[in-house]
Amino acid sequence: MTPVDITMDIGARSLGDAIDRTRYAICKQVQSVESELATNYGPLALTSREQADLRQFLAKMLERRLAILEAQL
């Protein structure tokens, strides 16, 4: 994905906003993943191991996104 694609897909107002949102997600939101994920079909229960694995995966994914966005600065 390009920085423009990412910015539009996450509903950010600008590249800087997309970077800020991604940094916030890495620092605050990823760590708050708990025992359930919301889905269109109801909550998806996660084990404590799955929660840890998901946090790790999300952090890596968002770090890649951040690198793409910051490369445009």
C-alpha cells in the first residue's frame, strides 16, 4: 500500500494525522487487546496466549505501516 492509500483507508486527514494515529495505535491500543474481539457475528473469544500473539502481530503490522508512512516525510 502507498502512504496515500493508508491515509485514506484509515480515515486520516493528512499524512501527519495517519502517522499520529499509527503511533497512538502502537503505543496505546495494541496493548489494550483483551479477551474478545468484536466481529459482525458477535465477540470472538481469545485465550491469553492468543491475546499475546495478536498483540505481537498487530505491533509488527503497525510498525511496517509506520515505516511506509514515515518514508514519505
